[in-house]
Amino acid sequence: MAVKNRWLALIGLTISVLVVGFDTTILNVALPTLASDTGASTGELQWIIDAYAVVFAAAMLPAGFLGDRFGRRKLLIAGLLIFLSGSIIGMLVDSPGALIGARAIMGLGGSLIMPLTLSIIPTLFKGEEQTKAIAIVTVGVSIGLPLGPLIGGWLLDHFWWGSIFVINVPLVAIGIIACLLLIPETKDPSAPRVDVLSALMGVAGLGAFVYGIIEAPAKGWGDPVIITAIAGGVLVVAGLVLRERRQPRPMVDLELLGNPVFRWNTVFLILGMFTFMGLMFVLPQYLQVIQGNDAFATGVRMMPLMAGMIVVAKIVPPLTAKVGTRPLVIAGLLIMSAAMFLGSTTDTNSGYGFTVVWMSLTGLGVSLVMVPALDTALAVLPPGKEGTGSGLNTTLRQVGGAIGIALLGSVLSGVFSDRLDTSGVPAEAADAADESVVAAQAVAARLDLPALARSAQEAFVDGMSTVLLVCGIAGVLAAALAAFKLPDSRPASKDEDTHKEQAAPDTLSDIADGARQ
């Protein structure tokens, strides 16, 4: 394939995965409007968000396998079409149940988009070009996270709540066109028939486990439903592992984890995602509730996080070529930890300028971990296993992120409840205030209790500081583990022919210039 077509194809793929980042965060700013317009209860609001994440994580394992067997381009187009249908349904429905269903359909589409996009990249790019391509796609997904609240807030200010799904339509359309015109079909000719039972076990086991993890902060870790979901999910996944070990060509190829390069880079991707999602969980709430920004302004103020990521995405490929993956991952984890420790000193009087400093450092650290680790993990996948391997890698990262949100959400909720002072507040109002900082602020405004409002802000910031402190400690421990366990991947260990690859464009603008040639 000509160079210009490959980079044009990458632009289309990056635009496609952008919607995955959008829909991870875009609905958060719409929850108050949804509650008012659709009459959604608190539980229904939670599931409008969670339905996407649960299906997304649970369906990714068979997605990669199906791509290997039936064709990666074909399944990627199918994922984009499914995502598009869910978005159109979301635009048109007016009830909570229907919207939850639409979000589940979008999660199913997203579960095909992410692993198959990553599995296509090694078929288009090799060597340093692959590293650059991975960096660009990673930035594309990451940019979608803060752009979700930014674009969602603007749309809500000007149109009806269903308009937050409109942005997906042109992006998905561009992705489909890019797939049809620019991306060749690839598959594994030796892939066996689809093991329906294994696919169902994977979806059911991961679905139950992720459901339990997501719901545990609200229901309590000792709730019988949560215990049953988590334990049942673990047992089903364990049964799947035992079944797959006896298969000649398994859907969950555990032999891939036998490769230390793939295994340990995947581990540090999970740990990096855990830490990053801790920040993404608390930061929008802090910017909105404590610093008093609306949804659109919150998205704008999260841009420094993306600036750090974009800077690193440009410098990582040449750094990886010179020093290998391990030093970059260790440095990224330590920078991320330093940013978390700095952020943990935040108090209610801290200004936005202080937040910019540790946000930007976090972006630098995240990209130093995610880009080289993801590139190295995908680079060692055997030919024909790109879909299966990227699906396994993406699933583990998604589950790691869900666990991070659940565990760190429990920490935030516990500290907030412990520190919130409801002295003199009527019992029923005190119970309502204890649910969240937003609820506490609403109770304080309704009952004219400025002391409760101040206590809620202080309690939330204490909880956020604790979350960031935990993330910082986790990052330091992960860096120590990387120093001992992450295999060295110096350029000398790479195939000689990778050094003969034509240099790839360094920036998105260079890609556009190359495409016009």
C-alpha cells in the first residue's frame, strides 16, 4: 500500500476511535438534563453511563477473535455501523430504558472498534512508523475524554439533550469511508470456527465481573448481589480459561501472555490506566463543583492534560528507538506519580493555575507509559494474532480502568462521608447530602445552610487528595516493578529491516502534507 494511503487510512482510523473517547465522558455533563427531561431515577442515570462500559469491556475478547477469522476491516466496519445505530437511537428516544439500551448498543460497537483498529495498525505499519501510528491513535482516544464534556456542554447549551449523540454521526461516517477506500482486508487463514460457548462465557463472565466492580461503590462491597456478580464472574472466567487451555486455537490465547514482552507491557498498561482513570474520575467533579465551572468551561480547563499527551506522542517514537521501552515506562510512571502527589496537596483555596501544573505533568506521564508499552506489546504479536492479541490487551486495560474507577470511587465516597459535617441538619436532608458533593450542595442551597456547603467542598477535596495520594503510591510501586520485570526492548533486539522503513510524518500536519503528494 502506498505511503500516502496508509497515513490517510490512519487519519480515518483515528477519527473513528475518537468517538470511543467521546462516549466515555460526554454523558456526564448531561445527567441533570436527563433527570429533568426523561424522569430518570438515580439508578437509571447510573446505568445510562455504565451500560456502555459493561458491554464495551465484556464483548472485546470475541471481537478480536472474530476479526482474525472473518476479516478485520469487515468487522471494524460492522462495529462502526453498530455504533452509528446506537447513536441514532440515542438521538431519538425519550425514556431512560430506551436510552440505556442505546448505550449498550454503542458499547457493543465500541468493543469492535478499539481492538480491531489496533489490530489493523501492525498490518499497515512496521518499525518506527508503527510507533508513530500507535501514538497518534492513542492521542485520538485520549483527546476524546476531555472533549466529551467540552462538546457535550456546548451542545446542551444550544440544543436538546439528544444532540450529544449527533457528533458521532459524521465521525463514524468518515471512519467507514476510510475503511472502504483505504484499508485492505486482512485475516488469519488458519483461524478455526467460532467457539460460541467460549464467546458467551467470555461476555457473561466479564460482564458480571465488571458489573459488580462498577456497582460496588453504590451498593456496598458486602451486598449479596455484588458478591454474587463478582464471584460468579470470576468463576465463569476461570472456567473459560480452563476450557481455552484445551482448545487447539483458543479465542482467549493465553499463550500470548507467556511472552514476557507482551505480558509485562500489558500489565503496565493496566496499571497506567488504573492511575489515569483515578484522575479522570475526580478532576471533572473538582473543576465543576469546587472551582465553579459549567460543563463547557470544565472541558476547556482540561485541555492542559491533553497538551502534555500530544507533546509526548511526538517525542516518544524517536526516544523509543534510542533507549527502548523500559526507561520510558519507568519515567512515565514516576512523572505521573509526582503529579498525583502534587495534586494531593490541593485545598479549597487552590487556584486553577496550580491545577494546570499537575494536570500537564499527568499528561506527560500517561503518554510516556501508554504509547511505548502499547506499541511494544502489539509489535510482538505473531502474524495472524493481531486481532486476538489486541482484543485481549484492550479488554484487560478496560477492566483495569473500571476497577480503578470503582475502587477509587469507594475511597472518595468513604472519605467524603466521613468528613462531611451534617450537624444540625435534619436527618432526611443529612442522608441526601451524604450521597455526593452535588447532593450536599443542593441540600445546602435549599435549606440555606452555608456551613454545610463549605463542609461538602472541604470533604470532597479531602477525598480527592486521598484518591490522588493512592494513585501516586500505586505509580511508584508500578515503576519499581517495571524496573525489575519489564523486558528490555532496545533497538538492537528489533529486526534489521525495521531500520529500512521510510520515515513517517512527525505530526498530523505532516501526515496531511504527505497525503496531498
